[in-house]
Amino acid sequence: MDWLIAPFEVAFVQRAMWGGLLVSCVCALAGTWVVVRGMAFLGDAMAHGMLPGVAVAALLGGNLIVGAAVSCTAMAFGVSLLSRSKRFAADTAIGLLFVGMLAAGVIIVSRSQSFAVDLTGFLFGDVLAVRTVDLWYLVAALVVSLVIAILGHRAFVALTFDPRKAHTLGLHPKAAQVALVGLLTVAIVASFHVVGTLLVFGLLIAPPAAAVYWSDRIPVVMLIAALIGGFSTMAGLVISWHVGTAAGATIAAVAVGTFFVSAILSAVRERFGRAGAASLAALAALPLVGCAPAQEPAAVEETPHGYVAGAEEASEVQNRLVVADGVGGVRVLDLLTEEVTELPESASPQPVPSGARSPLGTDGSTGLAGDGRFAYLSSGGQMKIVDSGGWTVDHGDHRHYYRAPIREPGSVATAPVPGGAGSNPGPDAAHEIVVGAYRDVALSAVVLNSGATFVFDATALADGAVGEPRRLDGIAVPYAEHLVVTDRAGRVEVRGRDGSAGQVQAQTCPQARGQAVTRRGVVFGCADGAVVVAQRDGGFVAEKIAYPAPAADRATEFTHRPGSTTLTALAGRDGVWTLDIRKKTWTRTAIADPVAVNTAGEGSSLLVLTRDGVLYGIDPVTGTETAHVAVSSGPVEGRPVISVDPDRAYVNDIRGRKVHEIAYNDNLRVARTFEFDIAPSLMVETGL
């Protein structure tokens, strides 16, 4: 029975199960009346009429369920108003409003290039993305539905079979009709997040329609419909897990399948009696019995695919923002829940194996970098490590998303060891700070501005053990289970994961500063251009991308969307660089006084923040401005950051103690603004 239990060992599938069961109960209460009264077309129209409300709520940053409820209520009110006309039938009014509301929703979505809600998820649902707060919404919807169903039962029955008699009995048929439409509205609004608008009738109509074959009493039909809906949820999730199909669509398909099974069994019962129906059901179950083993084998506990000890697997990327003020204050913002976690300013109580600790910010020199999960904060000769609690494991054809408690594993000293590796740190020895962090399966590498690198055991770090990192003289980046290193002499070498000598590349990288990891390999910034080291045919190849002309303002620090092959960098005080790894080209775009730059990738606008606090969108081909927005109340202070992910960009306003979330594909619209109790002088996004 492991195949049946295994899916429900994962937390997000458990939430999906409870969400589906609650939706099944809500839909059973409303769907029974939809089937009995023939209101399917009205329900379909109301389901699609939610799109304008959802779209407006998403664009305004509001609650999608509230937007859906408002739009659905407006749809119901419009249908009731137009249905009073004697010139045409009620279904004509329903059809007109159906098309009108759907068209309005599509127009709103089409006008926003970065619609915050996945349209596919709206149409087909995403039951695996159900959150704990969504379950509470469903519980509230179920309570409201129960109250309406119980209080309005007599009126609903009378309205269904004889509206005139209902009026004679003082049951207020008009009010009953409004309450019935309200019950349908609650069911649709509660269900669309789980199975989507196109599939909502899988749970709203199919289970009650199947239940009608087995009982003539309304309460019993509701109970049977809830049981069928619950079975459809469980079976759909199991099938989806093992076959890899869309969970919401599979649940709806199973629900529709139960209707046809009920119809067949009912037809057999009418023709051959109950014994014939029982025989047919037994015959259908025979393959399952034949496949069952004669003796239950000993249970073998298998590790679920992608299992990470101590972590909870999630259905979506767990984005975090780690911000610090440079003097000890560190905050972690969960971008999904907007919850802010404050980390203690004191160092971790865990013993530190590498030198004594000192308070952060004692010398005014700070730096922050992230490797996708961990953030590395350096100041005053110390490096504090923060586990942001969110990360992604990429298996190539699919990804796993995880969340875990936010914590601080420990810290290490960054001062160079006299006579050891990295003992020739150069002019920045007194202020060695983190400028980059990179991670693969086995290694985490943290690059300092002095040209040295700390290499951590990634597995131990994930378990909360900092250990004693290896310090290498040169910039080292983990890639394809190796270390790609460029040293002070400009030599580029691919070493083993243990740092052992490896393959020295023909290309050199003089005065290396700046590094990045892309889908096409590791990039090092050099005095004469960039070197890209990629894995090809079982080996590694280095290729130089030279500047188009001798560059006085070379790129020294790259920024880009994780995984993108398009990198950006500042080019002095009057321009920015764009490095396209795929096309092997550098492009310099002129703009006055830039202080930060980034881009979402090839074809996307350059995001450039200037000293006056204005964020510009720049066309990378023509260099013309596409949009701009002020993100600071005055001149920019400190070292601002533009972090870009596949959906949004984040810009820290140090002066205003804020971080702005920017919809970069929607004319730089400010989607959300997060306020902090500290100045977000340093910022890095994790979870990607």
C-alpha cells in the first residue's frame, strides 16, 4: 500500500488533500441544488465572471479571493436584474453577462505585461499550491454554506418544485433565490483556486449528479456527493502523483468518471436488479483483487524522491529577501507570506573554529552575498552565515522547492592567515568583504573582494555545521562538481572538488574581478574582457569574450537573473555594460550617474538606478528609455541593490528603510513596498 500512502507523506499534498475535501463538501451543498434546479449555465457564467475581479485584485496587490467574490457577486446581481425583463429568457441575460465579464477580464490581463496571477492556474487551478491560510478560508466557506443550506432548506425545496406555493407559505421565494445564488457564489469562489474556473464543475456538478442515482432525498444526495467528491480528491491526487498529470484536472476527471460509473451501475440495476449491479461492481474490482499479494510483504521504508532531512517540500519557489544594516541588524523577509524574521545581533552561540568573533560593523566595511539558500554577511573581519530557510534543487527536467526554519549556523574569521593560502591579500586586506557566493551539490564558495575564496562543505552547512572552510588564493566558483579557479597570475584552472590540481585552460584572465554562474558556464571579468568556462563533451573549455575596444571602465561586478546568460555591470559614471554570453558580445549603454544595474535576461529591459533615486527601464538595443519610477525620496545612499528573479525585481531604498517590489514587465510598476525597522543597506534574494 506504499503507492497509496507515499503521496500524502509530503506536506503540500496533505494541504491539497484537506483543501480538496473541504471544497468537496462546499460544492456538495451548492452543487446539489445546481443539479436539481438546472442552474449549470448560471454556475458556468459566474465562474468565468470572476476573472475581472481576480485581475484587478492582482494588479492592485489585493486578496484574490476578495476580488473573485466581488466580481462573482456583481455577476449574480446583473443576472438577477436582467432576468426580470420579459423580452428575453433568463439564459440570454446570463450569456450576455458571461461573455461581457470574460472579455473584460481578458482585456485587463492583456493590458498588464506581468499579470501577477498565472492565467493557466486561474483556468485549471493549482491544488498543490494550497496554503494553510487557504484552508482556513475554505473552513469559513464551509461554515457559511452550511448555515445557508440549513436555514434555507425548506425555502429551497419549495422554490424548486412550486415557487407559487412557496410564496403562499410565506417562504419568500425571491429571497430564497438570492440566497441560493449566494450559496453558489460561495462554492465557486472557494473552489476556483483548487480546480480553476474551467474545471470547477468537476466537483460542483459531477458528484451531486452521480449521487442523484442513489437517493431521492436532498440531504442524502448532499452527503453522497461529499463522499464522492472526497474520493475524487484522494484518487486524483494519487493518480497525479504517480502519473505526473495536473492535479486539479485529474481530480475533476475522476469526479466526472464517477458520474459515468454511477450512470452505468444505475442502468444495470434497473435492468437486472441490485444483484446485477453488485455483480458488475465486483467484476470491475476483480483486477484489483487479483493484483493483491497473498501475503503482505515486509514494509520497506524508501526515501522519497528529492527528500531533504529537516525540510518541508513546497509546491512553489520559496523566495526570501535577506537584508542587513551593516551594524548588526539582519532581517529575513518571506516574500510569499510577507513575514519578517529578526535575527539576533549577537553572534551564534555555536563554537567558532576559526578565530575569535567580533561585532559586525566595527570598521564600517560590510558586504552581503547569497548562494540561493545561505546569505554570507561580512564585516569587521568576521563572516556571519544566515540560513534563509528557502531554496531550490534543480534536477534539470524538474525542480524541488524547500523551506526550513530560518537560523544562523555560525560565523568564521575572514582575516588572512600569515604565510598561508591567501596571505597576500593586497590593498584591501583590512577590509575583506564578501562580493559573491555560489553553491552546487557538494560545495559552497564565498568570494572576497581581496581575491581570496572560502570553500565550505555544502552538506555540512545545510546541517547547520559551519566547520573549517578551505581558503584558496584566487576566485573559485563551484561548477559541475568542480572548482573553476582564476588566480592572481591570471591563470584559469578547473580543479577537483577537493581543490586538487586539474585542467589549466589556455585562456587567461588578467586582473580578475567579478564572477557569475550562468546556464552556459562560469564567467570571470578580466582586464581585457570576460572568460567563460563551460563543460563540453566530458571536459571543460574556456573562451574569451573581448571588449569591443580597450575599455577604461571595465566591468568589475556582474549582476543578472539567476541562470540567465545575459549579465550586466556598471561602466564607470556614465554607462552600463551588457554581456550576452550566448551571442558573445559586449554592449555599452550610456546613462548618467548609474549606481546599480540588472536585467531579467535577453530581450528584457535594462534596469538602471541612478544617483537621484530614479529607476529606469532602458531598451538594450536602442538605449532608449522605456519607463522610469522614483524609488527613493532623495539621493541614493550607500550601495543600492537591484535583485531580479523571473517575476519581479527588488530595489532597496536605504534612506526610506524600504524595499520596493517592481513589476519590471509592467512599466516598472511598484507592486509592493516592504518597510523595515532597519536601514536595508545590504540585500540579497534567496530561494531561487
